[in-house]
Amino acid sequence: MIVDCGVYREGHRSEGPQDFSDALDEARSAGGFVWIGLHEPTAEEFDLVAREFALHPLAVEDALKAHQRPKLEVYDDSLFVVLKPVTYEPDSDTVSSGEIMIFLGDSFAVSVRHGEGAPLDSVRDRLEREPELLREGATAVLYAVADAVVDHYLEVATELQTDLEELETVVFTPDAGGSKHTASRIYGFKRQILEFRRATVPLAAPMARLAGVGTQGSRVPFVEEKARPYFRDVHDHLTRVNESVEGLDRLVSDVLSAHLAQVGVQQNDDMRKISAWAAMAVVPTMIAGIYGMNFEHMPELHWTWSYPVVIALMAALEVGLFRTFKRRGWL
């Protein structure tokens, strides 16, 4: 569905024609731009927009089907950028992602959003309160959306760091790290970080290209040259996010390794205890087994003190074994 359609001139929104083609012509004649926002449009709804703005069929297909990686693609008449906003639910330790596609062209910006997260109303309100930024043209839309998405990445990374510290406390707390649910919880947390990485890491190259950083310094069509400092700021924030994500991933792997090592130590300790008790059980069993054999001629069978002596011997051997194993830490 079409959420909003605005015509912007000299940094301010103005009422324009309802027809997309007329709105675009009016924006171009006035040196402004048109911004159309859509949320999970159907093929029929998007077909009109695609025809009016001459959007490339491959980009239109990506925008309708969603499930794309963050990327930047340049076509003859437009620029196509895919962003993946993320949300994090601390109660369930779940990272979920949506998608925002931006078409940028001559005096127009078309945003297509999939998923319930990261609505663009706040971005549009912010831009409309900053006319100086809106005067940069349609490029300001791409910057504002990318800036909002990446800034939220920083918030999610902070929340993940907090939850990871709580998970470390659980793992390294005595009598807690060996819980049968701990390993599954750590692995589940690692899966959420992987989901987060899928949104942040692939975005680094497109942001570097928009910012003109490093080898990605060639000019990007439909993006104003003087807007590069804005995108450099977004790129810097994204770099911080990716460094944080890499650190989180390494820490989770270390926590999982530490937990598995704890489990192995606990299992070895349990096996020592089992072995010690089994050894203590063998001694009386062996003695009782010998004297339980049905032979007629055996020593001590007719001796009056045989029974108490054998019992005392068993007890003495058990006490000796117990003290030996206790001293070595097996019991």
C-alpha cells in the first residue's frame, strides 16, 4: 500500500498533484523532488509507480519479493539500495530483520518497506523539520533512512552486549554453567548474532561507495557530491557496529568453548567419583565371592572368628580406599 506521497521544494513539503507523473513534472520544474513511501505493495500497486518512474524490472522484482541482502545497484535511470533494519526482543533474545528498498532517481525517491519494524514516519518527520537537509534533494532521503537504520544497529549491539554479559555470568557461576539448557541458550544467542551480521556486514561496501571511502571512491549517480560527508558519518557508525558484532561473535564462541570445557571437566570429575565408588565396591565383593564358593575344604571355614575377622578386614580396606580417594580429590 502507498503510505505517503510528498512533493518537496526548497526544503519544505508542499501539496502537489495526486498523479505521480504530474507530481514528478512539477517537482522537476521547481527544482524539488517527490518522495513516495510504500509498505509491502502488491504487484498491481507497484506497477503504476514502476511505470511512472521508469524503474528497472530487476530492481522492481527485488523490491516486490524482498529477502535481499543489503546492496547498492546502479541502473540507467535510478539507483537501487537495499537496507535491512533489525529489531531485538530482549525477553526472547530474538533478532528479527525487515527490509527497506530505496529507489533514487532524477528528482524522486521511492521507499519500499517490508516487515513491521523500522517504520519511516519518524524519518520523514525528522527530514521535514530539517529544511537545510531537504534542500540536498532526494539524496537526503537515502541518507536519513540509512542513518536511522545504522543508528538503531548501535542500540541493538548495546542490548546484545548487555545480554551476553548476563549469559557469561550464568556460565561462570558455580553450579549454573552446567545446566543442560545453557549450551542451547548460547548456541541460540550465536544464531541471533549471525542474523544481525547478515544485516550489517554486507552494508559496509555500499556505504563505503556512497561515502567515497577507500577503493569505493567513484562517483555514484543520483547522489550529490556534497552529500558524501553525511554518508561518511553513516559509514563510520556502521564500522563501529561491525567491529562490535565481530567482538560479540568471538566472545560468544569463547563462552561456548568455556562452557563445553566446564562440562568436560564435570564429566571427568563424575567419572572419577564413579570409578572410586566402583573400586570400593569391588573389594568386599571379591572377598565375599571367594567365601561364597561351594568348596568343602577352604581355610577359615570352621574357625569361630572367621566371620568378624572378614567383616573387619572389609571395613578396614574400605576405610583405607576411601581416605586414599578423598586425599586425591576423587571423592
